[in-house]
Amino acid sequence: KLQFLYLIAFISHRSDTMLRRAAPTLRCELPPFEYTPPPYTGPSYDQLQAVRSEHLHPIAKHLYAKPLLVTHGKMQYLYDHEGRRYLDMFGGVSTMSVGHAHPRLVEAAREQMARVNHLTVLYSDQAMLEFTERLVKHLPGGGKDWVVWYTNSGSESTDFAYLLARAHTRNHHMVTVRNGYHGMSDGARNMVSTKGWKHPLAPSAPTIRGVLPNAYRGLLGTSPEDVPQYIAELKDQILCETPGVCGFIAERIQGIGGLYPLLDGYIPQAYELVRSLGGIAIADEVQCGFGRLGHTFWGFELDDGAIPDVISCGKSIGNGLPLGCVMAKREVAESIMGTSFFNTFGGNPVSCAVANEALKIIEEENYMAHNAAIGEQVVAGVKKLMEKHEIIGDVRGLGFMLGVEFVRDREAKTPAAQEVVWLLDELRDRGILVGKGGPEGNVLRLQGPYCMTAADAEYFLYALDESVTAVCNTAAKAKVA
């Protein structure tokens, strides 16, 4: 009966939104910002949505009851076709680093386009090589004995890392952590173990998935002292399947999986175990890397002694342009020598010119420290809201990679998935764009551009408070009915 009542409330809520109910009366507004986008003069909203409905693949889903048409972006803000401003706290799925339409990046792209917009590794390219020189300085040992291969995305990076692991070890089993996400290409898809992201297809490569070691839903314990139990279980899992593995890959903080940080100390012990079984260590830094966590440049640096053999990157590396890369120790990288390998668009000059300028900005603006401070502000604010709203079960993460989990019962930790669907619309009505993730879709994902201010964070906390109140009222009405 309760599920039926929630369905009725859901239909009612969606109907209200589709009619674009009046925006709520706000006690405060987004901080002032000196930018006004030009008026939108393109095809009508209805025309564009008709094209999308008719011709885009139906697997392309919307976050909102009424799709959002974005026409402009500026730094941490996005604008819709009616000129309304939104604080972007999702960053194109954790992809924007220094901000939308950053003037320095716009100029870098323009200058590179005016020179040459496409080359390949068959030629030496200034943009690619200058970026490479800057990038490798952030690697262990300052990049000594590390090499870089460019791709177009995080998924391609994971695929190439997997190729290196198999070529180097001559083993085939990859080890991952349950609930992890590593991409949608064929090789990467084999390593995905997030509910809702697995296609009903036979795997093309064997994968062993260890129990997720985390502080909120850890099955074998929730503190760093419990890590040895997770490692022992992982070892048993591996040896039940194979005497040797090609590698281990994990995100230090899971992104799509629900922003679960792995327990401190797990990564270095997992690396040690897998190396003892013939494999190599791969750090998936597609979402964690490039200073997003605030306290370190890479996620693996959170644990002492966790030095990977391969690092896969994407998303923030190009601030929204299609770019990824794999960085590997030279001895591992050379394992594929003797055959040809090629990527037509990997390391595109325009993408690399923008990525180089973005990395300069991250360094010059000290965005790591800024992300750390913003993250602490948001976490502290959400923890305060937890005293008021029982539905908020947990807040976690570091820097600008945060998750807020919603539950119907804090003791049982029953996922409040439907409530999060409503919450996305309530936040949008208040000018806030966020993502959602986790196996049940009950976790708000906060992974926006690094240029978000303390005033923005304060407004977000206000909007979250108001939105959660509205959602709880909707849920209460469903129960009463």
C-alpha cells in the first residue's frame, strides 16, 4: 500500500513539475554574479525537445521531470533558455574543473584552432608536449620513468590500462571493488559492478569483485582497523578463481557508485596483495584526480605507500573537452611494444591546449586548498542539517567530491530513492543542479567546478534545507493518504 501511495505522490509531483509550478518563495537568492547571457534566439524549447524525443537514443535520460535546456555557461553557473541562472554542482558529471567558458580556456582554444586543430602522435605537437611536461610533474617521483598515452575519455583510458595489465602480466583476471564504475566501453564495462549499469551480456573478460570497504555500509566492518578482513576476503575470492591476476583497479572515492570513500589503508594493502599474485596496480583517477579532493592532487595519494603502476584519467583533465590519458611506469608501458597501437583523436591539439591552461589555473589559483575548504564547509553544513532532517543518513567525501545519502530509516538505512527524485526537482526550482548516484539512486552527487565560492556553498545549504523540507512534506502526504 505504501509503495502505491508513493507512486500516487510521485505522479502528482511530476505533473506539478511538468506544468512548471510556480517557483517557491525564497528567503535568499544565489550570490550576485556579473554576467548576463545574451537572449536565446534558437529553435523553441518544444521544437528541440521533439527532436530529442524522436531521434536521440531512448537510453539518453533526463534528470528532471521537465528537461532542462541549457544555452550558456559561465564559471560555476549555467543558464537556461529563459535566462535563469543555476549553480552547477554536478559539473557535467564531475567533468568541469576551472569552470564553464573560463576566459583563459576560451582564448587557449581559439588560439590553437587558429593554428592547427588536428594532429596525431605521428607528428610532434607543441600543445600535447607542453601539457605532457606540466602533467608528469604531478606524478610520483616527478614523473621519472613514467610515460603518457592520450585517449578521448575515461572509458578509453580504462580499456588501455586493462590492455597494459594483460600484456605485462600475461594474466587475464582483473580485480575490482564492488559498486565501482570504470566506463562503458567493452573492456571497461566488464569491470563495472554498479547496480543499474550492467547490461545482460556475457562478460568478455573475467573480473573478480571484492567487498566494498566503506564507513557507512561496510559488510565486514566500517573502520580502518577492519581493512585486514577485507583483504583476507579479497584474497580468498581471488584464489577461488585463479592463481594469478593481471591487475587491480579502484576509485579512491567511488563516483557513480555513491561517493563512498574506501577505508583508509585499503588501497595500499590491495596493491600489495595483487602484486604478490602477479598483477599490477591501477588507480582510476577519472573522477578523483586533478585536485578535486582538495587534500591531494590524486586520490591514491590519500594513503601512504599507495603508488600505482598505471593511472587512468579523464573528465576534469580537459575541463569538458574530450580528453583522457593513461600514465604508466615505463616498464609496464613497454609491454605492448612490437605491435601497432593508435588513437586518431587522442591528444588532440585543441583539447591539450585547453587542458594545459586549465592545469595552470588549478596550480596558480591554489584550487586544491580551495576545494578542501569548500568541502569542509558543505560537510559541516549538511551535518548540521542532519540534526533537523532524519531523512539525511550520511554525508561523505572530500573537497568537491561529496555525497549526501538519503534514507527512510537511519537504523535500517533503507534507501530513499523516490525522495531523491523529488529532491532533484526541488533543488532545480531553487536554482541548484546536482546529480544522483549509488546502487539505489538515493545519493546526491556534489562534484561541480572548482570555482564555486563560500557564498555559493552557503546558498546551497539553504536550498537543500528548504528542498528537503518540501520533499518530506510530499512524502508525509503520501503516507497520510
